[in-house]
Amino acid sequence: MTESDELDMAYTNSFNIIILDYDWEEIVEGKYPFFAHNIARRFPKKYELERLIKHFLEKEDYIKCKSLKEYLERVYENEI
């Protein structure tokens, strides 16, 4: 697996945890335990979510972008 593949996997794993409510412990114990956010926090920081959105925009995965943007607006509604 290349470094780029690992980075893609980190973003995908983070998306799966944040939006799809995957169990992070299962991912940690799995084959590709990479993350693009701090999994120890209940809610990712705003900049982490913005970085995830940017990544999926670059990949043209607009469905994931929309889900992340909606999540960002819900969690940080008073700051946007």
C-alpha cells in the first residue's frame, strides 16, 4: 500500500466513524488502522471536518462532502 493509499484509507476510516458510526476499535484492530482525525475525541474538531470535506471534494465524492458538511453544521451550528 502506498502512502497515498494509506492517506485515502485514513480519510475513509474517519468518514466511516464520524458519519456511519463504525466502531473505531474494530478499525484499529483491522488491517488498515489509519485515521484523519483524533479518534479519542467524541466530536472531531472543526478543522478536521473541513480537511475531510476538502479531501473528498478533491476526490469528487460529493455525497461524502454533503454528509460531512451537514454534520459540521449540526455540531458547530453556533460557530458557522
